[in-house]
Amino acid sequence: MAYLIIDGKEYQARTDFKFERAANEKYNEADAEGNKQGGLITIYSNLLEYDVLYLSAFWDCALAHLKADKPSLDSIDNAITDHIEEHSDADQLFKDAFSKLDQSGFFKKKVKKFWKNADMVKSLLTTDQEMKSYDQMLEDMKEARKELTL
């Protein structure tokens, strides 16, 4: 269960329509080829990279369902900082956030498509060096997924 204590109050992450709308509005970044893949995939793939900025992005979207009492991004950042200082790392925050997305029934098809597309990219590569480099990157991503979903 993904939760975060912000200003002394415990908030539970919610991944639903409002999460995806907020993610697309705020975090839909272009990839190396200039294609936008959607905010959800941007957050998902950056959590795989253990990018702390995307913990904030995750929580910003996971609390999008709250109306007037939604914590600010600064409050979310401060809560993440407090957690890291208290626990000396962010491992559990990453595991909770990533697992919430990876195992979400709401995003199940998109996550499955992400991994299918990741596997298909290899067929587009032309040189052995590209294939070898991509194999290593894909293996690293799959290993990170295992670590984050244990």
C-alpha cells in the first residue's frame, strides 16, 4: 500500500482517472525521438530509474483526486525529504509507488504494452552493438522491476 505522511497527515495513493489526467497534463514528456508516450509511462519509466523527482510526480498525481485539501508539490517534496532523512533512503517509497502503478488493475493494459514495446524495440535495431547495448538496458529495467515489486 502506497502512503505518505505529509504535514503530519497520512495520505494513501490513488491510481485512477484523475491520476492519469494529472500525469498527462503535467508529466507527458517527449522521448528521444520527440514522441510523447503519456504521463503515466513517463512516471513509470522514471521510477524504474529510481529518479527521486518522479516520486514527487507520482504523489502529485496520486493525490489529484483530493479537492481543496490536496497538498502542494512543495509539501510533497518536504514529506519525501523527511522520509529519506528518517529512513536513510527512499527504497520503500520507490517500491510502494512503482508497485502501485505496476500492479494497478486500472493501468494493467498500459503497463503490459510498455513491456511489450520494450521487447519489440530490439527488432528495430540494426547492429550487434546496438542490440547488445539494448539487451543490457532491458535487462537492467527488468531487474529494477523485480526489485521494486518484491
